[in-house]
Amino acid sequence: MPKNNTIIHKTHSKKDLLNYIHMFSIPTGLSSKNNKFQVAEGLWDIISKIDFIAIPEENDLLIKDLIGLRKFLLSPNPNKLLTIKEKDDIVLISKKILHYCDNIYDIDVCCYFNRELLYEDASYISHHADIPIVRKAIHKLMQDPNKLKNITIKVSPMVQKKLNDKRTMMNTSHYKCKIKKGSFWISFD
């Protein structure tokens, strides 16, 4: 049997599979000494035969039950959807959009010939908002006073959870100071 004929999707690396085994405490008896094919085959054999697995509430993969774990392993790894070349192209497009934004939204200064092409590229990269520079570029582009249309970014649930965690950590009080945001009226007597 060829090594790429496993049921688990090929984008999950051996290290990822071993992390899943450790994260969900699956008794496989596999280690880093086994090759990827053996790890994938052994993991799938076990999770296809068992009916229940204790899945922690707070896991990074946002998996709720055994069926969700099986679906996750059958689908492509969400962290590895892009090739290096595709990611480089998306980063380059983001840098071009940031160049447009940093030059006071002047189309004559940037490398785009018209705003339609700019917004086509922005729509294309908005689907890959797991990359931080894409989020920054779209955010700055949406502040353009002459924007043609609104573009919403698409962030995967795992990255959204990480962003929310970062936001809550930033909102906590530092050195027993309370941070309150909003408008305030101050008067001096």
C-alpha cells in the first residue's frame, strides 16, 4: 500500500498527528520513532473503532466530539491550506495595498492603474485573513474615504479564538489600574 493512501488527509504532518494523540490522550502506543504512515494508520484505526473519547472543553482545534475529530482529520489541515508560493503572492498583494493606503489613498502613486483592480485584489486576499498582514491591509483599505465597496475578512475559527484571547488579555487591568474606554465629560470647579 503506498504511503499516501491513508484515510487521514495528507496535509496533517506526523508532528500534527502526534500532537492530536497527545492532546486528546488517545492510547495508540505510537511515538516519533514511527513514520507518518504508521502514525496516521494507527490513529485512524483507533478512532474508527472507539465510540467515545474525552475531549477537553478548551482545545485549540475547537473540536467538540469524536465525530468532529474524525471530520477534522479527513479534511485538509486549516493551518496548511496555502503553498509557500501562494502565501508569498498574497503577502505581496497585501504590501501593494498597504503602499496605496500609506500614500494617502492616491492611486497615481501606487502600482495599481485603477481602483477596480485594487478592490479585486483586496477581495481575493480577504479569504486568507489568517495572515496578519492581510487583516492589516484590509482594515486600512476600509478607511479609504473613496472606497468602492466594503470588504469583509474571513478568519478561521481557530485564529478568531486566538485573536479574542489576545483581546481579552489586553483588556485586563494592569497594575491594579482599570482601563475604561469611551467618551467622558470632565469639568473643573
